[in-house]
Amino acid sequence: MRAVQLVAILVSAVALSGCPKKPETLPDSGPTPTDTGASTGTSTGNDVGTSALGAEQQAIEALKRTGTVIFFDYDRADIKPEYVAIVTAHAQFLNGSASRKLRLEGHSDERGSREYNIGLGERRAQSVRRALLLQGVNEAQLTTVSYGEERPAVSGSDEAAYAKNRRVELVPTR
């Protein structure tokens, strides 16, 4: 039943994200340190690589604005509807270049045994992985790791802290 709901949500998100949109234009803030050679008119012989690096960095910054963390309910590994946009944005980022990679880091709160929390973190990371694969991402671009309760985002033993620790972090890698 959960799988059917997840697929229905992802299909809806893909359909909505496929609608034509006006391209977003960002204001020009002047030259950045990565393109100073091109702006001075002198060629370093590496302008194409510098330009590609700048575009890659811009894509990563756009992902950070969209979000890089998906939060989960207690003892659950299904992606909530409010996080489908984050999954879709990361899928588009990965589908833009086969050399782009993403590490999915699963986490849990401190309740439960260490072994159970490692497994829950893994299920959460795999849930996000499956959602990305459904949107056309290549398996080779994804790695998963579970930290369980070992790397809390927030320390504390109340529901507010627990809610921030039940997550999957999407980390671009090389």
C-alpha cells in the first residue's frame, strides 16, 4: 500500500515538474573568483573547464536553496508529500550530467537500539534512492550510508530534537 502511494506521489511530481516553466534568471553579481580570467580578457587556456565548474557550483547552490534534507515521521521510511519537490530537484540535477553523484545519508533519532536505528536509517536512504531511480537517475550516481543515531543534527531528548534527527541528507559528491 505504501509503495503504491509513493509511486502515485512521484508520478504526480514528475508530471507537474514536466510542465513548461519560464526560466529563472538570476541577477548578475559581477565576476566570481572562478571566472576572473575570462572577465579580464586574458585567456588561461582553461576557460571552458572554469565555466563548467562555475555552472556545476551554481547547480549545487540551487539544490541548497531547494533543500538537501528530507525529514521522516517516527519509525517510518516513507517520503512525505512535502519533500517530493526536493527529490525531483535532485533527480533533475543528477539527470543533467552522468558525472554528478549523490550520497544519501540516513539518520534516526536516539530511540531504539543501535542496530535498529542503523537499519531504519538505511531504509530511509533506500526509500529516497528508489524515488530518485524512478525519476531516471542512474544507479551508479547514488550511494547510501546509514549513520543511525550516531550523527544527530540536534542534541536533546524531546520531540523537537527527535524530529530534526529523523532524516536523510542528500550530499553531492565527486
